[in-house]
Amino acid sequence: MYQTFFHLIFQRMDPEKAHHLAFGWIRLAARTPVLRTFVAAALAPRFKELRTEALGRRMHGPFGLAAGFDKNATAIDGMAMLGFDHVEIGTVTAQPQPGNPKKRLFRLVPDRALINRMGFNNDGSAAVADRLAARTPVFRTTLGVNIGKTKVVPEEEAVGDYVTSTERLAAHADYLVVNVSSPNTPGLRNLQAVDHLRPLLTAVREAADRTVTDRRVPLLVKIAPDLADADIDAVADLALELGLDGIIATNTTIARDPGLTSDPALINEAGGLSGAPVKDRSLEVLRRLYARVGDRTTLVGVGGITTAEDAWQRILAGATLIQGYSAFVYEGPFWCRALHKGLAARLRNSPYATLADAVGAEHKQVTA
């Protein structure tokens, strides 16, 4: 039914307008007590075998919403209602900013992909912090907060910019993510270089620790699929050196696969490509990271995940948690339900007693 609705309605609309329309419906449903109960019962059934422990949290399962969908923390309960086991908001910047000029979001329907050059459009960390402080959760979920650099802040002042957001938001986060991998903020990806990344992550860690003294807020970094293998190894080594809690692999890509079949005018739009075409490279990056860090830090697999099989392959490759976003546009509100059901079936039919046993299993088989 959703596929018909998508082709008749959403596909004919500007992608950003369609996003805001769907977003509004989700928020409305989550604010309506009886309706949200029925929606959650239908779309978010729980499977005991998928229960996951990660980043100091117990979650209903491993599948969460990637950053980018709920930039301003206005639909956390709505996304939990739809079945996401954790919700990552943002990217949030220290200063509010409108993002890049429209039109800035494009659908590549035949390729099940999106291109965006949103540019971290958000209300700013002070406003988001106030919203989170005033929030009364309806559904239990794990909340990640993804922070990035304000566009007008020069690269040499980036550390202070991230620290400001950390000081405002850390108290409200179950985990923090330092985003240095969006292609839509000039110079941001330069911060992935270890010489820049080390002082940035160190400063954010220190800011989180002095801001939140009654617990340790887990800290992760999100990297791009376009990093060279040597740079991926360097980030992995840095994560271990600093005691980082996790790495999210990966963000969108600036590469354009020659196999894309959409309108060339769309394919050549500037911005980050997400969705199905990113799947293979994101999986490669995840495998390389796990081969380097093993079980010593938490890996989060994201990029091109559409089906339960996609999610299962990320887990076998080393991901404790998985995330999605782009496929939600194409799969609709029953996506989480189908993915959880399929993932539970794969676990039951596998040789692994628990989902945790399956994490990184393909590597362990090779070395056994």
C-alpha cells in the first residue's frame, strides 16, 4: 500500500516538502495517546532475541534511525513509535543555520538513493538543548546526539565550536557523535585527518566529562566512505588510542557509481549520495574497521541498509548497532517491522545463540 502511495503522491512532490509532510504526520500520531499506542503495536513489535546491549544501554534491538531525519529533536517519540530501537538526532551545530539554498534534496528512485546538500540546517545547539530538557518521553528509546561544525566558523576554530555544542547537549544524550564526514560543509572532511581529529575528539571528551559528572557519555565519530584504506586504519587506531566508544561507518559519499541508472542530471547534482549505491563500500569500510579494532570498540553500520539481509550482513561483518534513513523514504512505515522480523528469523536459523554472538562472526570464522 505504501508503495502505491509513494508513487502516486510523494514521488510527485518536492522531496523536502514530502519529508516535512511525512514528518508532521509522524509527530501528530505520536502526540495522540490512543493512536500512538495502536501504531506502536502494529509497527514496533518486539523480538526478545534481538535485545541488544551497547554503549552502556539496553535496547529493544540493534536498528536505529540515522542522523539527518530528525535534525532538531522534534520527533524522537514518533520514530520510536515506528520501531526504531535508537534515534540519533542532528546534525546539530553550535549556531543555528538555515543550511544551503533550496533545492537541496533529490530522489534517485530507480537507484533507491538520495542526494542531499542540506548543509546542517538546524535550530542550533542551544535551542535543541532546551527542547530536550523540556521533553517528557513517551516511548523508551536510546537517544544519540550528532554534532557538527557551524558553517561560518573557520576550520581553526572548529574545536571550540564542537565543545560549545557538547557543553549544551551532553547531559541530554545517551551517546554523542562527532560528525566530521558530511560533504556539505566546506572543509569539514579535513577534520577526519588524524592530526586534526585527535585534538577535536580529546576536547569533546573532556567537555562531556566536565559537563556530565554523574555518568560517562559515550563518544563516537562518524566517518565517510570516501576515506582511503590507510586513513580508515588511522581512524581505527586513534579510536583505540583515545578509548573512543565507537565508530559509525559510514556517512554519504561524493562518489558516483557508473552503474547508477537515474537521470544523469540528478546523478550529477552536488551533495552526498546515500541509499542502496553506498551499500557495498560502507560494508567494506565496516569490515576493515572490525579487522582493526575487533570487539574493543562499538561499530555502527549505516549506509545502504534496506533489507533484513543487509542488516544481517552488517552484524556478521562487525556491527553491534545498525542504522538507516534513506530506505525509509522508499519502504515506508512498515520498514522497521519487516527488518526486525527478518533479522529475528535469520538469527533463529543461524548457529548463533544470541545476536551478540553473531557480531563479527565472519571474521572469527576466517581466523578459526
